[in-house]
Amino acid sequence: MKFNKSKCRILHLGRSNPGYTYKLGDERLESSPAERDLGVWVDGKLNMSQQCALAAKRANRVLGCIKHSIASWLREVTIPLCTALVQPHLHYCAEFWVPQYKKDIKLLKGVQRRVTKMVKGLEGKTYEEQLRSFGLFSLEKRRLTGDLMAVYTFLKEGKCRGRW
């Protein structure tokens, strides 16, 4: 099996990286601003904004499919669909990628607000009341809950052994 040199790219990490050029045989390898590996986009600054944007895009796409495929916008129909199909994208991104920039948080909140606005009967309520009727938390509370579960698991398994 031959090695495909055209698929090889260099990702320069860090601020003070001089960005050397590398060769594989006689062929010079291209530099890349961001690369995807195991489904995760990583750029030179290890910024997760691109990953959050992709999660929001996936959630919006699923939400659009739901919007165009169902006829009834009753709570009994919409809430289970959105909870099962849209929310996992947002919660996974909020807990795992931990958006650090306000623009990323705003993007994810925008998708969640779009979900809550689509359900009939919730129009006059505040965003927090709409989330409560879904049985959901805000993305910040969800991330905090995930952190607390991780700490509980860590302590339960005895990883600290008397250090606390």
C-alpha cells in the first residue's frame, strides 16, 4: 500500500510556533489552519469555536427537518421530538467543548431559544419558564450539572484517597 502524500498536512500549534516547512520525500507538505481528527475540528490555537458552530448547525438542521415534517405543533408532539433529536447536540457541545467565547454561547442559546419558540402555548412565557416546561435547564446549568457529576464520580471511585 502506498502512502498518500497529498492527504498529509501540517497543523502548527501554539503562539510561538515558527511554522517550519516539512517534506515527505521530495514533496513539500502543506500547512493547514484547522484539521479534523476523530470528528473533532482543531485549529492552531486549540479553539473550539468551530466545533460549537458545527454542533449548532447540526441542531438547526435537525430542527428544520422536524419543523417541515410534522403537522401538529402541540406540546405533546414537539417536546419529545426536540428533546430527543435536537437537545443532545447542544448539551454535548455545552458540556464537552465548553464554549468559552460569548459568541459561541450566544449561538448555542439561539438554537435552544428557537426550539422553545416553536412550541404552541409557550409564546407568552419567559425563556426560563419555557425551558422548565420542556423539563430542561439552561446550557450553563447543564454544564454545571455535568461538572458536578464528574466530581461525584471521581470522589466515589476513591481517586483522591484522603487528600481532601
